[in-house]
Amino acid sequence: MMHLIMLGPPGSGKGTQGEMVAQALGLPHIATGDIFRQAVKESTKMGRKAQLYMERGELVPDEVVVGIVSERLKKPDCKGGFVLDGFPRTVAQAEALNGILLGLGKKLDGAILLEVEREILVERLSGRRVCRQCGATYHLEHTPPGEPDRCDKCGGQLYQRKDDGEETVRRRLNVYAEEAGPLEAYYQERGLLRIVPANQPIKMVFADILRKLGRGQ
Ligand code: ADP
Ligand code: ADP
Ligand code: ZN
């Protein structure tokens, strides 16, 4: 039973590590960004609303995100825990999460903070490619697909996220910087923050996370 959240700036590896941790612990990996991108693809009402914010690199309003997470965490696959990635991003969302978990009779076990310097984030985001079909993430240099522009897992086409363009990346990093301090303090005060230096090879970051969760070798 583990209820975890992944914190860190865009490009720090939340998606990559969140997926690996979830697999290792047999938990669902729930990424709010993925949920929004799916809704945009399906052009639902919520998707069309979220898209306006995502394209600008701004945060989708708290009440929209909180509603989605609240519904998602009630699903039966979250019974034994979850790895939540990309939520919370503000103290208001952190407080809302507390309320949601309280209502479900659960509590958070850890907040994993991936720390990476800004220049490296820019390089990671500009080289990021995502599968249009299954959402798998690659990097042109660090984790290239076997065949150019094809997903190794499902054969889907890879694309560059619109919000990974230079200007939007700058905006997203600034938005993160504004919210990060209070959010980290929130979990630090509750004894839940686990800081992981994430400018290391993917496997080493992963090993470090497991160690800090008391699951390492
Ligand atoms: P986030 O979800 O925090 O935005 P991602 O997991 O999508 O971050 O990673 C951003 C990009 O950096 C992706 O292209 C990913 O393949 C790559 N990446 C992730 N972790 C590492 C790492 N430890 N070293 C090098 N590249 C990485
Ligand atoms: P990254 O991991 O690169 O930061 P995400 O895929 O997590 O990006 O998020 C993409 C976009 O989706 C964000 O820039 C924001 O517009 C929206 N989003 C995702 N999660 C949240 C959240 N918890 N609160 C507000 N907006 C969010
Ligand atoms: Zn794929």
C-alpha cells in the first residue's frame, strides 16, 4: 500500500520515473497532464477548456483539476495505492488532495521531489517526443526510439508536444518556480518530502527513489 506523488519541474522526469515506480510497486500511474491530453484529443468539453491553458503553458484552474483527480482516485484500481504525477501543483491542490484522501480513508506516504537545474530541463523538454497513440515518452538523444518517429511499444507515431516549444517551456518553468517553494514547504512540514537529485541516468534516479521509499536493495 503506497500513496505517492511525484513533484518537480517540467522535464525533471516525473512521467518517466512515475511510470517505473508504479510498475515496480504494481500501482496505477496517474498523470494529470496525460488525462488532459487525452481529453483534448477526444475534444471533450473539459478538454477544450484545458487546452486554452495548456497551450499557453499556464495551469488549468484548480477546481477543474481537483474534480478530475477526485473522480480518478475513487476508481477501484486505486484501492492499493497510486503514483500521482503532475498533481498537486499548488498548495490549494495539495490541501484539496488531503481532503480527497481523508474522504477515502487514505493518507499520503511520500512526496518525491525530482531536482534538476534549469538548463538541463530545457534540453530535456526540447528533445522530448511522445507517442500519439499510447503516450510513451522518448528523448531524441537519451532514450531514442529504435526507428525514427515510431513508438517501440505500439508502433504509433511520435510527435513533439506543442507546449515543449521554447517560449512555452520558459513560461511553464516560471509558473513552476512560483508555486514550487510553498508546495515543497507544505510537504516538508508534514515530513513527507523525499528529495532526489534527478540529473543522473534514469536507472540511477529510479534506484535512488526506491531507496528513499525504503524499497531499495
Ligand atoms: P516530466 O514528466 O517531469 O515533464 P519526463 O519524464 O517526460 O518529465 O522527461 C522529460 C524528458 O527527459 C523526456 O524526453 C525523457 O525521456 C527525458 N528524461 C527523463 N529522465 C531523464 C534522465 N534521468 N536523463 C536524461 N533524460 C531523461
Ligand atoms: P510536464 O510534466 O511537462 O510539466 P504535464 O504533462 O504534467 O507537463 O502538464 C501539461 C499541462 O497540463 C500543464 O502545463 C498544465 O497546463 C496542465 N496541468 C497538468 N497538471 C495540472 C495541475 N495539477 N494543475 C493545473 N494544470 C495542470
Ligand atoms: Zn506508443
